[in-house]
Amino acid sequence: MHRTIVRVGPLAVVVVMLLSCSPVVRMKVALLLPAGLKPDPTRLRVTVASSCEPVGSGDRKAAPPPGPEPGPDGKVCATVEGGRLVFEANERSFRCYFHLAAWFDANGNGNVDAGDAVGRMPRAVVSEDRGLCAGNLTHGPDVVLKRVE
């Protein structure tokens, strides 16, 4: 019995390691607010259009159409790093295109109106799995949010 455990133990460790390193792509984007707005993640809404290659399909997906409109339907999922709002998207895939739109609800009323800030990526960004246990983090271009007049 002891010999069986000694033989199977290392194999089990390798299997767990391989499963934990399945293909994942990550994209990180800084969202730059206009002067005078404090980076409060609870007031940020992010909408992401993505197009991903399903794991194991070998199907190469095209970039998604121009990104969604920023607005109240977006997700609240950002952090503050170095005084800037930062958004990170993760997908289990070999390759994904991400196109992001963001809205900062400056007055907290739940409507896109004067004083708020909106912005989007100028184009979709591709993020690819770089191999077994690689970092797989793609830094997208900074998204500049502009005040709504």
C-alpha cells in the first residue's frame, strides 16, 4: 500500500498542476478620469464586448463589433491602483478580443447626465494564452473618460 501511494502521489500532483494551468486570458485597463473626479470604484460601470475562442475548438474568432454603449447596465468591477481606476477581465480561452466601454456616475443618480464621464477603447484588444502557467496578462490601452456636457 505504501508503494502505491508513493507511485501515485507525484502523478496526482502533476495532474492537479496541469488542470490549474488551463488556458486563461486576462486583460487589464486603466480608466483615466477627468480632473476633479475622485476614483471611486462604486460609481464606475463597465461594459465589455468580447469574442473568445472556446477551449478545445480550434475556432479562431473575429474581433467583436464596435463596443457597447457605456451606461447603467454595466458591471461594477474595478479597483483603485495608484490613484487610477483599473478594470480587469478574465476568460477561460486561448484567445479573446475585448472591447470596453465605461461610465463614471459622478453624481450617483444612476443616469448618464452632465458631469458624469464616459469613454471607450478605440478598438478591440486581443489577449492570448501564452502557454503553460504563463502570466497571460495583457495591458490594454488606457481609456480616457470625458465629461458629459
